[in-house]
Amino acid sequence: MFNKRDSSSSENQPAPRTPPRNESSATEHRTETPRPVTPPGAKDIAIIGSSISINGELKGAEDLIVQGRITGTIELKSNTLTVGPEGRIDAEVFAHTILVEGTVNGDLYASERISIQKSARISGNILAPRISLEDGARFKGSIDMDSESEKFRKAFEAKPSKPGASTNGKADESTSDKAASSQQPHAGPGQKNGKISGSAA
Amino acid sequence: MSLPTRTSLRAPLLGELLEPSGSRSRRVWLDLGSVTQGLIERLQNTRSRLVIAALDAAAREREPDCFDFKKRFAAGLLNEPVDTVLCWDLLNYMNANQLQCLSATVARLAGPGARIHALIYYSNPMMPDLPGRFFPGSGAELEMIEGARSKIQALRYSPKALQKAMPKLEVERTLLLNNGMQEFIFELRLD
């Protein structure tokens, strides 16, 4: 329920809160913008705007829409990452679901699905049990749909990741899989310090 | 200048390659062309890794090194042996030296028993001057979009000519398709 307040408040309405002021004792009526109530069941969504650039390790437990730039590592293992049309990611990504409309240079790991839209530009490796790709998308790299591989299992093992830990090459795959050593994961420059430094572009 | 034409054809040898083998072992595919949803769908629910080279896009953009295999497939790029190579119509746009280099590259990247699939312009003396795009459907269905530009003379490689140009590969099977192309399956020779 919204609780709207006008600037000309009625006598029955409580007086709006005003911040303390040093210079004047005049009371200032402020209109408070009603805060919308999140409907029950709705998920929180974080948005990184187009002017935002982040360098480092980004972890969270909510869906994320990237319209700016992220370099480093993104870990949203139970949530959805969306790379908007203007978004750019130079990072290694671990998420439940990944939707790409923008530019990605790096490896994408999804436990559920990766959807690549026609405006996407991807250079890297993607690993998910389900992948969809629109005609027109530009992709260079590899698409791994083998959810039984050691690489996939290790990517979504429930263990805390340490800062800089993911800069190591991934462990060898099991003997039941083909292959030798894995490729080096894409590591952003901010990854080793484990800190996020945000800056407006 | 002609508009791009879309052709539906049947490529039985490709269809056989894409059929799930029933085995649950991991397979690595090297697609020299661009990735398509159709190919992804065919490989979904299998333990497959699809490596995309997108050489057709490079050729269409007239990149000078589009067939420089030593550069594009540098050592260490692929860390697992390849089981199947999909060449689509790209061999038609390679000269003898490039074919030989491709043969050597495949021999380096592929594992024992690897198969290489290709489509060669054979019946028609002319072909589009740029590689096309190919969209596998179900079974042997294959949709092809030709380049939008004019035609050039087709090299019309014969099985013997391809064998000579790619000494590491051996022609295993060929099939003439209804659009005048010839479908090839090569096997990697174990010397």
C-alpha cells in the first residue's frame, strides 16, 4: 500500500520529517516520494548503469543487469546475470542463468542456461547444459554442453572462493573425460586484490 | 549482383555424424564456420564441446589471414583432441597450400578416428565468391545461405585432388547432393 503525502499536508497528517539545518530555523515542508513496496515473491535486481565501471571480484545473491563495464570475476551462482546491449564484461562469470546482449570477453559458466541474443559479441568459452543462440550473434570460442565434466562440477561446487583463487588454472578433468589441462580462465586485472573499485567512467 | 539465396538440401553424411552415437563419452567438435542454433540443438543433451573458428565470417570480411591455420590454431589453443571437424564449404575457398596446412593442423589437433566433413562445389562450374552459412536441421536436413555477391569459378576439387592436397586425410565416403555439391567424409590417417 502506498502512503502518499502532499506538500500541503492536512491537519490530520503528521508533520513531515525535516533534516536539521544550521542556518535557519524556518521549517521546510518536504514532499517524501512514496517508496514502492516490493510485491511478495519478486526478486531483487541490481543494475550497473552505463556510466559505471567496476574492476575486481563481484559476488552476490541477486539478479544483476550490467549496462556498464565489469572487469574481473562475477559470481552469482544462484541468480541471473544479464549483459545489456551496452554492457561490456571482461571477466569470468559464474551464474545460474546468463543472458547476453552486449559484449563479453571471457569465460561464462551457467548451471542452468546461457542465452545469446543477436546483438551479442562474445569471445571466450561458455559452459552450460542448455544454450540458445540467435542468428546474428557473433561468437568465437568454445561452447561446452557437457554438464558431466569435471570442469562444470568444480565451477559450481559449493565452496567459498578466495580472492585470487580463480586466477589459478582449473584442475585437470577426471579420467573419464577427455583431456589434459584446462585452459587458463580469463582473469581481470582487479582479481588478485579481491576488492571492487567502482568508478564512474 | 545476386541476392543471397537460401537452399534446403539433404546432407546424409552430416546427418549421420550429428546423430547421437548412444555412447556417453565426451566429444569435441571443431566448427570451422560460425555457430548456429541448429548445430547447438543437435548437440544439446550430448557431452559435447563445440569449438568455433568462424573462418567463414573472417572470409566474408576479407580478413587477410582467415586461412592462416598456424596462427588461428596456435599450439595450446585446443587442450583436448578433436573428434570431428566441420568444414562446410570452406575448402572451396582454399588453395592447395592452404589445404595442405589445414591437413597438417587437423593432424595436430585431432585424435585417432577423427572425422572431417566438407561440402565441395562439384557439378556447377560457378560458385558464390564468399563462403555461405549452414544451418543443420533434424536428420539430414541442411539449410544453406549463399553469399550475396557475384559468382566466381569453382575449383571443383575431385576426391583425388583433395587427397593429394591433404595428405594427412583419407577420403572415407562421398555423396553427390541434390544441389550439385559433393559431400565428403575424411578420416585422419594414422601414419
